[in-house]
Amino acid sequence: MVIWGYGSRELGATQTLGLFGFIPLLPWVWRDGQRSLLWLAPLYLTYMGTLFTFRNREIEAVFMPHGVLPSLSALILLVLWRQRELSQQLQMQETLRQMQVLEEGSIEISAAPEPAELVETGVEAVAKLGVAPHIAFVRFREGKPVVISARGDLRRYQGRKLPRQQLSMRATLTDSFSLGSYLEGVPESAKWSSAAVPVSARQGRSLGVLILARDGARPFQSDEKALATSLARVMGAQLGQMEALQQLQAAYDGTLLALGVALEYRDHDTQGHTQRVANWAERLASKIGLDYRDREYLRWGAYLHDIGKLGVPDRILLKEEQLTAEEWRLMRMHVQIGYEMLCKVPFLPRETLEVVRYHHESWDGHGYLEGLRGEGIPLLARIFAVVDTFDALCFPRPYKKAWPAERILDELEHQRGRKLDPTLVDTFLELNPLSELSLEVSEGEAPPVK
């Protein structure tokens, strides 16, 4: 074998091993790239030094520069090439991971049922991007930045105002902010690199800001901020829509409550009844595990349950004596009148209308108007019947005085399985409702509740 640099001299086995000894090391170079140099280079030099020490004495001193150095240079060049390829693979893997985080985070943010969970989900998704260990979502309250959700060293400020912040008149007036030195009161921030990503609703209304921070002088690059901005846009769109819907529903709630309370100004003996039964109905619904939506529909039904009495003449509604059969027939029609009135309100759900129509049905089938029985009566109407009966016993009506606590409990037990769902009566009594009431106690006899 004739090797370049040796002229016509043939090399023996030792020299061949020296020149081509790096070949068995190539698999490790391919696997580890630059890291392999930490042990491959010393190993290879030791190997070549050993061969040179015990070389054939006929080999010239040019063996090392002409044989070893080219081989070692080839090995290093291969390492560097492979390292570049490995770095590109790792970068691609990280990019794919971040894209997956963006996709999953966007889906989870969109699926969040209420604002607090949405914010927590969004901040957690930003943390999973891996661009910053210290994260906070900040909103302005009365001109001061308040941390709504945080990760890393900023977590200790969650639910609190950021320290040493000057009152911003602009923030006070607009509930917005100017991106600036909001970390100036955080001691660790002196050694941080930070960035801010605005969170805005679709209409451009400012909702808050995401603060990103990490240790050292490592400014955030545009691609890193772009990742956080992608999630911030989803957060802003969903949060803005959710808050707008909450404001709309609050307007619905206030309007429906006002309609229910309006009837109380006609019947002074029932003032406060609407708000009380709505509160008790919601507590009983929570106790049995109904979700937010069903509790809202039940609350609306409680507000409106007697709205049909607007169609009942005063001479019947306010009569203190026993009603005649015809008067009682007209009084009972208030559930149908109310149902027909409210059917014209487009945003009221079926569940709310069922409370209005069926809250006087009885568990044993002797209620009105349709004579439904047992679980054939819609659940929300059964819940409301319990709390409506309880409130009627506790407070005076034109035909009765308020009852004492012991008699109220006896009457609820008597109506259990007759007028009222027995399971719901038991659950309601577990709330210990009498302990929270200041009763107008009367020991006198009173007729049964109508």
C-alpha cells in the first residue's frame, strides 16, 4: 500500500493501524457529535502515541505530521459536521414541541368554562413553551397592576399588587397600561431579562399584559415573543368574549330580578320573597351538584316564578279570606299566564320556563295545573317547590302569619313525599336553613299552606 506523503515506501501493519485507526470511532462520532470529542480526541491521541512509541524504527519522523494529523483533522471535521446536523435536529424537535404546545394550549384555553380557569390555563401554556421560567399575567385594578396568575419567582405576587408601583392616571381612567418598569419593585428583576406581551380583546380593548422574565442578560428574541404572542391572542379573544358574555348575563339577571321584585310592590306581604327563594334555590342546587348553567336557569325561574300573578285581579291576590272555588281557579292560572308571557322572551331557556309552569305540581300528583307526579316533574321545578314552600312558612302572607321553627319542620316533614320531593327535602334540611333566619314567630293556629 502506498500512502501520500511517504513517497514509494510501503507501510506495515502498525503504520496502517495508525493512519486508519480512527475509523472504528466513527459510530460514536455519528451518535454524539461534538460531545464525542471530550473522550475520542484524547483516546485517539493516546492510541497514536502508543503506535508511534512502539513503531518500527525504519519509519521516518514524518509519520506523525503526515499520518496522525490528517487523520485527526478528518475526525474533527466529521465531528463538527455531525454536530451541526444534530443541532438542527434538536432545533426542529423543539420547534415541533412548541407548535404542539401552541395547538394544545389554544384548545384548552378555548375550552375553559370561566375566566379564572382560562387565565390559569393560558399562563400554564406559556410556561410550557419554555421561553421564560418567570411569568405573570397582570391586569390593572384602580390604576395599580395586580398579578392574576403567575409562575416561577413571580408566583408569590399572585393575587397581589406588584410592589412599588406608581399610580397611573391613564390606567385608572382606561383600565389599560403603558409597557414599562412594572418589575422595578421585584428585587430579583435587576438580574433578569424581561419582555411584555399585551393581552387584548378582539376589539383592541386592553385586558392585561403577560410578563416574561429569565435570568441573565439574555434578551428575548422576536421568535420567542411571537410564540407567547400567539397564546396571548387566544387568551385575549376568549377572555374578552367571556367577560362580554358575563356582562350581558349580568344585565339579564338584573332585568329578570327587577321583573320579579316588581310584583312585590303590588303585594307588600311578599317583599323580599323573590331574592330569598332565589338564594335558597341556588344553594340547594349546588348541594345536589348542579352545574353553573342549571343553577343560573333555576335562579331566573325563581325570579320570575310568580310573574303570572300580574294577570290576577287584586281582589283575589290580596284577599285575606278563604278563596272561593272560582277565585281559586283564577289564582291557579297564574302559572299558565306567566308561562305564556315568558315564552315571548327569546333568551329564556326551557328550564326557566319549566320552573314557572310546574312549580306548583306535587310529588304525589295532586298539584296544578297538569297533575304531574314524582320525577315526571322537572328537577328545577321540584327544587324550587321546596324552597318556595319553606319561605311561605317562614314569612307572613295575607292568609297566614309566620310559623314557628318547630312547626315549620313538622310541615316540611308532612309535605315530604306529598307535595315535595322527599330526597330534596332531606337535602335542604341538611343546609340547616332555620339557623340563618330571623323568624317572625307566631304560636297561633294558621291554615295549611296553599
